[in-house]
Amino acid sequence: MLDFLHTINPLYSLSGLAVGALVGFTGVGGGSLMTPLLVLVFGIHPATAVGTDLLYAGLTKIGGSAVHSFNRAIDWRIVGRLAAGSVPAAAVTLLLLNYFGKDTKSVSTVITSVLGFALILTAFVLLFRKWVLRRLAEALDRCDERQITLLTAALGAALGFLVSLSSVGAGAIGVTALLTLYPKMPTVRIVGSDIAHAVPLTLLAGAGHWWLGSIDWSLLVSLLIGSLPGIAIGSALASKVPDRVLRPVLAGTLALIGGKLAF
């Protein structure tokens, strides 16, 4: 036990504290912030960064999902529809990673490129969320219940692919899409349903990366030590930071990081 404690890196814990605070401030998924930090700053292999961050995200979101469930702010019908697409897509993505070899240069390039484009897409959604919601609402206005169900499953499949390969996508992108698919549903239930769906998806994808051997356990524990109090601090101080100030800064940062990874 003492030997394992010696492997905990204070720098990773401080990074977890900073990212956790930002997640608490903004609600943006930790994968959008943590994975590029691990790859670009600490030089962690992309597959290891993604796999470790997926388990990190799944564990940190269990508490949030439990709170939303207690408050009856989860629509399990939506969660089931998303999972119908995301679970098979995540399984196929992990099998493809295993087939092509997670440590090969080509796979690392694909992971960093997908991560980069996912960050750029997240930044775009954050910055132009109202415009995106308005345009998507116009396109989906005439859809019936069956079409909405199929589109929700398709959204789940897209998230399953993105999350399994880059650990990004289940936060801002997922919530924005769900708001357009279910415009009459209270936002709190949309957010709660998205978090509830993210728990099994990230844990499944993280377990798949564990099977592939791309989990760094000391890194995971180091991140959790910092991020859990960080999320609590950020959530408590969120009301003191104007969203109109923080959102453009965060979006610009994600866009710059995404561009560096994608190109």
C-alpha cells in the first residue's frame, strides 16, 4: 500500500484540482480539459490518456448521477435510447482499437486527430449554442416520436464513438443535441439524463481500455485526489463568475488546443 502511495504524483493531483474546479465552474466535461492536458503537457500516450480519463470521468459522474436520480431529474427513457446506440458503437470502436493496435503510430494519430476535432466542435457548441439550438430546432420541428427515438439512438452511437476514441463529447455536445430533440423537457432533466447516460458509457469504454492495457492506475488515483475537491470548490463558486465572460474564454482555449491536436 505504501509503495502505491509513493507513485502518486502531486503535479497530477494539482492538475486534477484545476480541471475539477473548471468543470464545476462551467459544466463542461472533464475529458475536454483533462485529456489534452495529459497529452500536451505531461506527454502521456494518447491511448493511455483517453483510457485513464474515461474511468476518471465515470467515477466522478456517479455522484452527480445519484443526486439527479434522487431529485427525479433523469428521464430513463432517453437514457435507454442513447445507450441503444452508444453501447454497440463503443464496443465496435474498442474492438477496432484492439485490432489495429492502440500503441501504433497510426492509431495514436487517429486518436489525437479525433480528440482535436471533438474539442473544436465542443468549442463551437459552447460559443454558438443559441444559434445551433435554433437551427437544429427548425430541422427537427416536423419529426414524429419514432423519428426522435431513432435520432436519439443515432446521437448515442456518435457519442459512443467519440467518447471511446477521445473521451470527449458526452458533455456540451450531448446536452445541446438533446435540448433540440426534446425541446419541451426541462433543462435539468436533459442534463440529468445526459450525466446518467455518461456513467455507463464512460465506465464501459474505460473498462475496454483497461482490457486493452491503456490505464495508468497511479495517474487515475492522483487525478481523483485533486479533482474531487476541485469540483466541489468550482461548483460552490460558479455563481460568482459571469457565464458571458467564462464561456468565450473556455471556448477559445478548447479551439486552440483542438487545432493543435487536429492539425
